[in-house]
Amino acid sequence: MAGKGIHTYSVQESQNAGLGQAGSVYINGTDAFTPTNGVVVAINIIEDDTAFTTLTAEDSTKYMSKGATGYESGGDDISTDTFPQGTVLFGRWTTVTLSDGKAICYIG
């Protein structure tokens, strides 16, 4: 188990990474965030009325995103929605861009 690249974790470490323990980033502007290793697995909204310009699901047929309805088209598009402080979104996203608000993104 040399190194700690995203592909060299033990079974337990890889399970933990899936829970967002591979890192995090604070976003308070409108720049796009795209993780270089892994994907965003949770988004903690830390300011009321936070909204997304971009929320790109790793697989839009499984996970909600801006412009897609999520698992087997069973949900609604979040394009016009804002989220209150304290909301935590779970999924797998390749890119997150806020149009307003603040959030912490957890990588897994």
C-alpha cells in the first residue's frame, strides 16, 4: 500500500473516501470547482439561498443535477431552486459552480 493516490487505499480507507474523507473545499464565489481526483460526494450548504450555476452529475441517470432529474428520471430539475443553510446534498458530481451562496464540497 505505497503512496496514497486515489487508487492505492486499503478497503477501509476506500470506504471512508466514499463518505467524503478524501478532502474538502470551501466555495464562496462563482468559479467552477472540478476535483482532480475523485468526485464531490456531498455538498453542505452554509448560507441561505445558495443556488447552482452548474451541478454536473457523474451519471445523470442516477444522480440529480442542474438540468437533469436524477435516478431513472424520478425527480425534478433543480435549475430554479435555492437551498437553505444546513442542507446537505449527497450524490456524485464532477463539477460544482455556485451562482449565489456558500458551500463546502466533500470529495470521495
